[in-house]
Amino acid sequence: MDNHHLYKWGVVVGIRKDIQIIQRLNLPLSLRGRVVALDLVLGTNKGKGFVHRFIGTYAPWNPGTDTGPSSFWQEIARLCNEATYSWTLAGDLNATVSNTERASGGTDARRQFLQFLQHTRGVDLWSELKPERSRLQDWTCKAHNNRSLAGNIIDRVVMSANCAVEADIAVADKSYDFVQMTDHRAITATLFMTPDDMHATTNIPVDLSEFSTRPRIKYPSKKDKTKFEQYSQEVDKKLVAEKLKDQPVIDEQSFVHQYQALTRIIVNTAEEVFGLARRVEWRNTTISNPLIRQLKKKLRHIGGALHLERKGRNALVSDESRQEYEGIWQEYRQAGHRHEPSLRKFILDRRKAVFKELYHALMQEVVSRAKTRDWRRMWLALNGGSTKRLVNAGEYIGLPTAVNSHLQPGEIMTEPEGIKTATCEYLSDLYHRNQPPEMEKPWMKTPSVVEVRQRVEKDPFEWPRKADLADFRAMLRRGNQRPAPGPDRWEKWCVKSLSDDALQLVLGLHNYKVINASFPGSVKDMTCTMFQTESTDRPDQLAWHYAFELYSKLADDVADTPANYLHFEEKYHTGDSGGNSAGSTNEGHNILFVISQVLRSKKPSDNLCLTKRPNERLRLSGTTRFLRRDTGLRPSKRNCRY
């Protein structure tokens, strides 16, 4: 594009997180780099929404001819006229509507801008709301070398005729509104939008996705080990005061009540006794390289040369500054300058040129680091590294603020309950599954399976079973002692430090969850397990189906669950070390190891990926390591074959 600079101009449009964006429009080549066009959904007090198009613009000072195929304002007019209902255009339009807004020049841009307003029936806010504006008070752009007090009014906001019922525009001319490294002043415009429903009013919801997470509980140092005993005693006092020991967990209501009470007591007491950990303060990385350091050094010496020129030969400056002064003096004499410009003006021009070189060097280094950082992230992800940095870094991603109605096509829902209902209906239809057909299971009649069934009938395996206090202490001793807490801010080491009486209450919650296979309250199970298989054999598919059924019935994220399943296998010999059974034994092993791997997960975001090639056994990475670390069992030969 003509008349542009890589680091001088561009368009950035910021949209609040509680305003739903439908799409970012594809732009023709003549508008790329100068225009950002978005379709937004604005809600109303009726629970509905309407589409509004916002166009952020940096118009060129030479927008092209009136009849040219790439006329800037013709393309902008097309975007505005194609809007569903209303539109707004804002930015540096580099155009005026009268001679009072610009001292001279800009006649072609003015003529095309006025034609744009006529073709789109647009309303210029400066003309409509500020007829008394002047270049002296309301200027939005003034060159740095402009010695007069007047500038130009070229930053504008234009809206469609049906856009707003009330609007306002002004220049941000306060001292705290100053924007450095630009010859423009910011403008602020307020529009009270008019919805397509004449009986409704626009209602922008409060941003519910913004919240601040509190820091974690501070783990005491070695010299503060006495705080553990103090913490345990304080918790016991509060439990006695609230009489939680006299309130057994017998149903969901009592579970939620005791869980909330324990959460409040444990977290508040831990904050009082241990305090909160300090957040890591990231230091701003200095942008530097050999060229940047050399230019900064040269600027210091030029400053010393200016001081030497002003104070004379007796000024106290470094030897490098004197050498810089002598070099500039020689260049000044060789250039033939006698009186105009002066030596001081010559040095100032030299310093200005070095500042420009430093600016370009800094920008090139910033762009180079950004490209290298993005390339490194992608390279690490492609080579098996973490993809966490490639996803949205927000702490919370809520439901959208506007969705299409599932029952009434073309209608936009913005009310929270309507959004929730429409989302549930959409997902229910998307993931609707038919009941699997009835089919024969010949492998269930094989000798090995029949033998296992007979042993189980004679000696049933007890499940689920309650854990006692010793078992629960053993569970807490396993694994990472300081994992990241959940939304309730329970720290594992805080629970581990409780007395037996207090831990008995936590154990009651645990046993209720295990026995009833549910976790009442607002905490939802977000475990997402991924299975991948290339085999089309029917027994394999049934094995996955059974694995999911068993997981949904028996799942619980405690440390001893995998051990129970492995104990079940060891007790009833469901495996076949000799490999005599071709179908049932392999499928039984598959189910048990799938469940063990799934249930060992401590984090809801963990994904498990299993692959099976045609005519090959199931491949499950990490099984041997898992058996040693989480269960203490040494894998047998038949376990290792997976």
C-alpha cells in the first residue's frame, strides 16, 4: 500500500468481553491494514438482541479517485450498506466536512467523504452535535512542528441514521489524556443505541467473566513448623463452636452444608495462621541488543558534547564525550558551515538522527523477539510439548452473551436463562445418541470368563467400601504433597495437618462420595477422557462401552481406586499369562487398565489417549510407571505386555 510506514500506523479495536462478537468481516485488498470490521450483538431489556456493525478505520490521506476500482470510501460505503441493521464508523478518517476544520488542503478527501455520507445516509457526530466546533479548541491532530494553537479535526465518528437515540462526542484534552508518540488527541464518543424493537431498550450486561483469584495459602518455612499445631487447634475450636460433629452426612443437603462449613473454616483459619503467598512479580524484560546498546552509548556522548559546547572547554565531561565533540566539530567545519546553522543546532540534529535510529532498532528487536517466541511455542507444541500457551490465557471463559435461538431460527437470545436453555438444547441435539442394538456376546461364554464368574459368585468383591481414618491418612501421604488447589482453595497439606477429629469430618464427605458415586453441590465433574482406536473389531468397541459404564458407576478420584481394581484382578485371576484366550482375556485387561489410568488422574483437565493398531494389542503408555508409583505393585509379565 502506498504512503505507509511499518511501525507508524495501524488499527486496533478493543471489544469488552461481555459483548458478543459474531464475526470479523473479510475485507478487500484495498482495505486490509487500514480497516477492522466486526459484527456485534447488543442485548436489550427484552432478552433479545440485534446485530450492530462496528468499523474501525485509518483512512489514507489520498483515498483514490472517485471512479477508481479501489476507491477507499466506496469500499467503506459498501460495508456500511451491507450491515444487517445499524453501523458505526470511527477512527482517523483523514477527512473534514467544512473549511473550518482544516486550514488548507484535503479537498479531494472532503469531497469523497461527503459523498460517502450521502450514499450511506450516515450522520457525522461532529457536524450533528458540535456545530460550534473550531480548530483552535477541538482539534484532533496537530503536527509537532506547528507553532500555532490550531490544528485539524480529522478524527471522527459516523453512525447510521437509525443507530442511536442519543449521542455525544468530545476531545480528550485533559492532562491525563495525553498520548505520547503521536500528533493526535483521543476523542470520546457515547452512543445510546436504538434496537430494532421499538418497545425495547439496549441493555449491555455486566461482565461476569472478570474476577480476581486470591493467592494460595503460604506454606510455612522450617522455622515456622509450630504453626501446624496452632492451625489444627484453631480448626478444632471452630468445629466445636459450630457443632459439626453432631451433624452427620446422610443426604445431599447435609453434605453441601458440611462441605461449605468445612471450606469456610479450613480456608479462613489457614489464611489467619499461615498467611497468603506473594504473587510472582514479573519483571519487565529490557529490550536490548549490541546495536541498541551502541546507540544508547552514542546518545550519552552526544549529550556530553552538547554540555561541552554550552559550558566551554573547562566543562567536566568524559573523554569519549570530548572525542565525540571533536568529531562533530570536524564534520561541521568540513561541511562549510560558518554561522547557519550553529554548531549547537548541528549537534541537536545529529542527536535527533541517532534517536530515530534507536527507535527503529528497538522496533525491529521487538518484532524479532515476538516472531521467535511464537515460532518457539509452535515448535515445542509440534514436538510434544505443552500447548497451554496456545489457548486462551483467561482465568475463566463463561457462556456466550448472545446465541441464536434453537427453536426460532433468526432470533438472537441475550437473556442469561435463554442463553442457557438454547445452549443445552443445542448440545443435547448435537450429542444425541441412539441406544446400542442388542447383540450376541460369545466371549462371555468362554471357559476363562465362566471360571472368573464362578469365583466371584463364591467370594464376592466388596465395592464400594468405606475407608477408615488410617486408610485416609495413607491416601493423603501418597502423591504430590502440595498440588494446586481447586476452586474451593483446599490445600492438601492443610487437610493433612488436621487433627483426627477434624479429619473424621472430611472422611465422612469422602465416604459419602464413594458410596453414592456422586459429589453434591456446585462442583461439576469436568474429566474429559479421549479414546482413539483404528480397529473396527466389535469386541474392542464393546470393551470401550463397558469401560465407560464401569467408569460412570465406580469412578472416584481417590488414590486407592486403581489399587482396588488391580486387587480385583489379582484376586480373581482375570488375566491369562499364557495368552490362551484370544478375545475375552484381552478385553478384560483393556477394561481394567483403562479404568486404572482414568481414575489415577488428580487433575480434571488430564487427557488419556489410547491407541490400538489393527491386529495388535492395546498400547498404553506409562502403565508400568503408574503401577509402581501409585499402587506400589510391581507389574507382572502379563501386565507389561500392554
